[in-house]
Amino acid sequence: MKTKMDFPNINQRKPEGLREDGKPFRVLIVDDSMFVTKQIGQILTSEGFEIAGTASNGEEGLEKYKELYPKVDLVTMDITMPVMDGVTSLEKIVEFDKNANIIMISALGKQDLVKKSLLLGAKNYIVKPLDRKKVLERVMMTLK
Amino acid sequence: MSDYFDPKNEELLKDFFAEAEAQIGVLEQNLLVLDNDPNNKDAVDELFRAAHTLKGGSATVQMDEISKFTHLIEDVLEEVRSANKKITEQVIDSLLSAVDVLKDMVDKRAHGEVFEEDIKHLTTVLENLIAVPQNQPKKSHVERKVQKTVDSTESKEEGGLTEYELLEFQQNSSPDENIYKIQVEFDENNPMNTVGGIQVYAILKNLGKILKTIPEFELLYADNFFPEITYYIATKETPTAIRDQCKITDVTTDVSVYTIKGQIQGTEQGTSVKKSIQAEIEAADHDLEERDFKKVPHKLVGSVLRVDSKRIDTLLNLVSEIVIMKSAVNQINLQFGSHYLEFQNIQAQFQERIKELFDRLPDYMEEIQKGTSLKAIKKNILTEFGDLLSMHGHFDSLYKDSLAKFRGTAQSLGRITSSLQEGVMQIRMVPISHIFSRFPRLVRDLSKSLKKKINLIIEGEQTELDKSIIEDLLDPLIHCVRNSIDHGIEEPKEREKLGKEKEGTIVLRASNEGNMVVIEIEDDGIGIDVGAIRKKAIDTGLIHPDKSLSDIEAYNLIFKPGFSTAKRVTDVSGRGVGLDVVKQQIEKMNGDVSIWSSFNQGTKFTIRIPLTLAIVQGLLVRVGKEIYAIPITSVFETLRITGKDIKRIDNYEVFNLREDVISLIRLNKIFNIPVDETREYNYVVVVGSGEKKVGLFVDVLIGEEDVVIKPLKDRFTKSPGIAGATILGDGTVSLILDVNELLNLGLEMEIDERKKREGIIS
């Protein structure tokens, strides 16, 4: 009911973040920027997704994924991060679970890395600045 | 990209610093634009782009503190751009201080250090600006879907494949797979429009085997955008499934699937999704033309050219002329060589003949004794040895020819060299907007902290100046502008009382004046109170109470060290340090600064500086055996005086120049050079800056020449009165006089001498 104020029409449709069986999709957010993490988190929770965990670098992300597996449906992965970058992390996660749904979060100008990630098995990508509609659109496209 | 660059690559770093500076400039300027016009969308975009470039750049060179901080700024800008955050003065202020921090960070890095100051406070302010995203209704993104069915004939087309390729594809695919040709059109407006091709590639790769793409994979993987890409794929999936998978909002605008070899004759293939009607029309247009994908222009990002290429072209032209000139000189060299050989030849013949003549002389004598007339003998000699007279004629004309050629070449060489010099100087020229652009921010901050309203007008920012001068000019200009804001412009209330507009105006103006650039800083403030200056000057003992003071003299007094009539000291100015420094710095650049003021109407600083520092016109003079160069800009005139003209006042030498009395400085005394002082007359070069004039006593005037200033680097050899050294055409070193220092030096010597004398008397 709290979110109703923000989303006037939320009651008229099923929130995107719920599966057929009514349980939420579980998301792992890997990003070194707390703002992006916060932003993605807010966009997704407002649609009923469950934030299964967050990680602030690629290595942490990989560990979190292994820890959560199989109770995780989607990963958002920043490309530029300290310790281990997103592309390497993606590679390792795909190695571990080749059906992992990973969406790359990229800043403009990182086309080459985005391409590399897509070829390595990322399901999709989102370009920063993040836009609510775009994020949801890409997430849903990946989960379908 | 970042993976391939060595972060310690110096070239890269150089580029990065240049770019970072530019981007910070863009940030600052656009923030100021936003300050005046909060709805300016372009400015926000511009800001965003600059922040982004800076972030990317700093990450590339692994300057994490910069990229992190820029990231934060970017986040704030993101809020501004998505209109979640209203642009308030507070936002602008905190962003401006963030830009300052960025400047410091880059500056530190440029000096090989890392920024370590505590900026927690600022980061918290910025973080607080990143509000919780409000979920406002987004613009409905209407997508018009147009279904279209494609003629069955089209679905069977072989899509421009050669028979060979088709055969190859069939061999590469298993019998239960279909081969499809998938034409995908991409949205150019996508911010990462070059990724789409690979994204679709990745999707198709998961569905089956990709046989071929047009354009080729390598081209897709490079940073190119293609409006349309064709993929050939062998898969078991249905055309509908393929189509659905390839539909990516904002990335693909149209997907058409054609069966090339298939068991199921798809009735549904070829349906397409259209983003807009327009896209469809475009697509139709596209179908009409065969496009060569390799010709799709590919944007080169970040190619920065800081010198107008025309200038380089001019240089290149000149260089090619010099090359031609070189071959001409070579030719002349050869000619002179062959002339010399010829000369030797002729000379040998000549000597031979002379010898013959000598040998014949006794015969002639004998003939005279025999009684042959002198006339007949002369005639005989002429017929026998007449060729002696004309022997050198041929050589003479040849030599003259070559000499004329040589002179012509030397002349054009001189002409080209001076053009070349000018051209190279031109490259060093940068528009003064480089430093002028910093003033809007400065004026804004200062006027805010002083609660004054000030409108800054900038004129002539395209005026060009030598790069080295421009850098040294910033501080003096800031001093002057600060002075105008602090002491010149009155507070709004006071201005109203005086019947002026509430908002004060400061004009920053640059213009060319011959070889000089004139910069004016003009305000419409209170002006300079001559009375106050006079009083202060008398109080501090700078002038004698009886001395009458012209306005100009009074204005120039404010350039004296420690002189300030400001009633209060603010943190901006008024401490009496400043204007004297301005004068010093400007004079160091061979320029001068003057001031004009009218009470209650305003003040104008006028700064005049030479276009370039490295080369000056100098007057060469000789003292004893030494040759000195005096910058021509400080030479007023030269004259010849005899010993009678020199008079003595208080034991120092002066002479009359029209109605002025000018003191004389003997350079030989200052530089300890032995000279012959008994000569009848001497040359005097009258030099000076501003109101001060002095005559320099020299032995000989040599002439005017361009001299290239070389600094005297060793500080132990730094001697007062010398600005630098230059190398003359014949290779000798000549010292360049620093006229201003010389004036002070002369003054000091006078004072010393007077003190000595007074000491003796008392």
C-alpha cells in the first residue's frame, strides 16, 4: 500500500517482479556505485522484485552468486568495478552456471566491453544513466 | 578500451590532461549557463557529456579518485537531467565546488601527486542531492506496431547469396535445420547504437549456427554503427521465435526473417515490428539502394586538433619552398665551384702568357736598338699578347651571373625564413578566451560573496596571444578584476543612491594594436579618489607634501608596493599587495599597464603586452667590446651628444632633451667595462617605460635586428639589468638589457652615491 502513492496503477496490473506462481524474482545487484545499486534496487523492488543480495565488486558478486545459487534469477553487473571487473565476473559466473541471467550495466563509451560481455553470455545490457522504464523493459526481456 | 592502454603512457597522459582541462572548463561554463537559465536542456546535456568523458578518461589512466568523484558528479547530473532534481542555486553551488575539487585533483595528478584532501563534506552534500528517485509518470513511450505480411515470393529469395555460398551453408547445416536470412534494422538513436549488431549476434548464436553476416563480424565488433545488418543462420527454431528474440526495444527497429532453405514453408515469417511509420518509410528507402557497408561513416571520437590545420599547411608550403631554395643554393654552390676551376685555368694560361711576354722582352729591346720604332713594337706586342687583356672577360661575366643568382636566392631565403618564423609563432598563438573563460565564474563567486550585482561583458576573446604569455597573464588579470569588483563597483544600495543601475558592469576587452595586444578591464564603479591617494602618499612618505600631483601620477601611485586606499580589508583584496605585483608581472613580459579613472564614473586598467615573448626587435649597441641588445619597445629615441651637452646636477650626469632633463646612465659603469672615455661625442639611447626616461650612454649604435631571447638559466649568472641573451648572426653572444631593472639600478646608484656624499659632508 505504501508504494501505491508512487504508482497509481500498480493495483490494476500484476507487478512485473512476480513470477507466475506469485513469488518474486530474486535479483543480485553487483555494482561499485552505491547510487546505482540504490537506484536499481528501488526500481526493481517497486515492481515486486526481491533483492537477494548486493555486491560491490566482481569477485564479491561471483561469491554471492555461488552462495545464493539456485535462489537467484537475475544478476545486474556493472562493467567497471574494482578488484574484479564485471566482464571477468560474468565469465566466471557463466562458467559456474551457464544459464545465469546476467544483465550488464554499462556507462556510455564501453561498447567494446558490452559486446565482449554479450558474446561471453550476458543476456542483455543497460546503458547508464538508468531509466526506470528501460531497466524494467530489459529485465523483463531477459526473464521471459 | 581501457584494457589496451598503458596508463603510464606519457602521450596518453598528456592527452588526458589536456582533455580533462577542457572538460572541466565545459563543466564550469555550462554550470554558469544553468545558473542563469535553469531550463537550458542543452547545457545539462553538455555537462553530462563532459562529466562522462572525464570519468571515462580518468578511469582509463587509472586515476581512481578522479573517476570516482566524477562518477558522483555524474550521478547528481543524472538527477538533474531526469528532472528529479530542480536546479537550485544550492545545486549549482555544490556542483561548482565539486568542479573546483576536480580541478585540484587533476592539478595534483599533473604534478605527479594524488589529491588527498578531505572532501567528505562535499561528497555528503552531493550524495544528499541524489534524492530517492521519484516515480513520476514517464512519458508514454508509444510504440506503433505495424504488422505486415510479406509476399511468399520474397520468403524464398536467396538474399544475394552466391550459389557457392548457398552450397557451403547447406553443407554446414544439418538436414533438420533451416537456413534463414535475418535482416535487422537498428535504431541509430540508441546511445550505444554500435552494440546492437553484436547483441543480435549473441542472441542468434544461442539459437543456432551463424553462417555469415553482412557486414562481416569483425566490422560489427569494431565500433561501427550499421543501420541494417543481415545474418544467415542455421537453426531448428521457427521464424517467429527468431523474430521475437531479435526484437529489442530501442535497439532494433525492424526484423525480417526469410527462409532460404527450409522444411517448413513459414507463413508467418517476414512479419516485422515497426517502431514508427517513419522507420518503415526509411526502411523502404533502404531497400531501394544497395549500400556498401564499408562506406558507412564511422565517427572518430576524441580526435583533438588544437592547431588550426591551415597554419600547418602554411608551414608545409614554406618548408617546401625552403627545400626548393636549398637546391638553388646547391646549384649556386656548384657553379661557384666550376667558376673557381675556370679561374684557375685562366690564371694558369695568363701566367704562361705573361712568362712568354717576359721572355720576349729582350727581343723587343734588341729590335729597339736595331732602330725599330716604338710604335711598331707596341703594335707587335699588341698583336702577339693582346689576348691577355680579354682573357678574364668570360670568367667575369659568368661570375657576375652567379653572384646575381646568389643574391636573389639569399633575398628569398630571408623572406621565407621570416614567413616561417611568423608561421611557427602563429602555432604558438592561442585565443585569449582561454583565460577569459575563467572570469564569469570568478565574477560570479566574488560578487556573491561581496553581495554585489555585477554583469561581466567579455569582448574580443578571439584575440590571439603567445601561449607562454597567456599563461602569465592570468594572475595580473585576476588581480585587476578583483580590484574592480572589490573597490570599484559599489554596493547596490549605494549605486541606486548615485543614480546608477543596481547592477554594476565590468568589461573585459582584448584587441590588437600593431605588435601589441591591449587588454582593458573597465568598470563603472566609484573610480579612484585622487585626493585619498594623495593623502595616503603623503602619509606614507611616498611623496613630499609640497609636490603637485597630476591625476595620471596619482593613478600610477596605486601600483606602488603597499599602497591601498581601501578603507577596509576584505578577503578579496585591499591588503595592498596586488597592483604592484600586476605591474611587475606585466613589465616582466615587456608590457606595460596604465590606469585611467574618473571619479564616480569608473576605472579602466589598460594592459599592453607584446604578441610574443620569444623574439623581440632589438637595438644593438656596443659598449667597449661588448654588444648589447635593447628591446626596441622601450627605446624612445637615439641621439648623439658631445661632452659639452652633459651637465652635472648633484654630481650625476644629465642632459637636456628638448624641455626635459634626462639623467644619464653609463652602461660601462654599471657593467664594469673599460672604455675609451676621451672621445669627442657619444651616442645616447633614450629608454624608459611609462613616465620614466633615462639616457643610456653607449659607444656605437649598430642597428636594429630581431633577436631570439634565450633565458640565462643559471641563476648564479643572473645579473641585474640583464633580461637574457641572444646569439647574433655571426655567432657571438649578446646580452639583452632589461630596461626596467636598469632604471631601478640607475636610481639605486644615484641614491647610494648621494648617501655616500651626504655621509662625507656630515
